[in-house]
Amino acid sequence: MSLQRIIGVMLLFFLVEGTLFYWLLPDNLVGRIVPHFTLAFVLFAALYRGRHSALLLGLSFGLLQDLAFYGRIIGVHSFTMGLVGYMTGLMLERKRSTLMMALSMIGLSTLVYDTVVYFIYRVFRLTSQPFEWALSHHIIPSLFMQLLFALVLYVPARRWFEGSKKPKTEDEED
């Protein structure tokens, strides 16, 4: 799949995570679970397209999230999503990604993403909740939702991202 189609799919997930998702969620979980569907796709891009694609997708969709949802400080989600995508791509640059590797990296990266966002908000005094409360009420439930989403989309995302790579010729392999 080309990068334009991948961006189109990510825009669709961006719209779903901001609108339709909250209609399907039970009322007692609306304030606790925060979906990060675009982050999952940025991490899939890091695993299968490389760190630079993940960085650009993370910066652009993070900025889109900053503008649409979190208007207090512009750039927190852009910086964090780009950083997490780049670091994930850097760590797994030369490794073949299996299902367990992909799910563990998506889980770890989501945990790092939410933790960095929490501490940036804490530094600028936008939250007064202790980290343990945020971990048990927001970060862990969102992590499980993210892992479930990544598990459901693992096979299609892998086909999309690996299908968009250009095959190497015999001259490039030598």
C-alpha cells in the first residue's frame, strides 16, 4: 500500500478514535480509556517502514491530535508520538518482527508515550493527580485497549506496510 493510502487509513482511525469510539464504549469507561489508534499505526510504520517514516507520521498526526483534542499545550503529543515512533524504529531497525515482538513493542511504546505525556503535563502543572493514580485509572486501561487493537490489526497492517516496500533488485542486494 502506498504512503498516501496509509495516511488515508490513519485519518480514518484518527476520526474513529475521536468520535465513534466513545459512542461504543460503556459510560463508566468513557473517562478512563483513551484510544491511541493512530499511535498504533505509527508504531506499525516504525516496525515495517522504518524510523524516518514513523517520525514523520508521528509528528504530523501528533500535531493533528494537539490541535483537535488537546489545546492547552501545542506540541506535546506531536513531540512524544514522533519520539516514540523514531525510537521504536531505531530499536527494531534490523530485526524481523514477529507477532509477540510487535505486540510487546507496541505495549512498551504506548506505556512510554502515556508516561512522557503525563510528566510533561505534570511539569507544566496541567495535572495534579499522582502518577500511581494516572497509571491505574488511565494508562493501564488504555494500554490494554491499545494491545487489543494492535492484535486485531496486526496481519492487515503487516501486509499493508510490507506491501508498500519496494522489492530489492539483485544489484542492490550485492
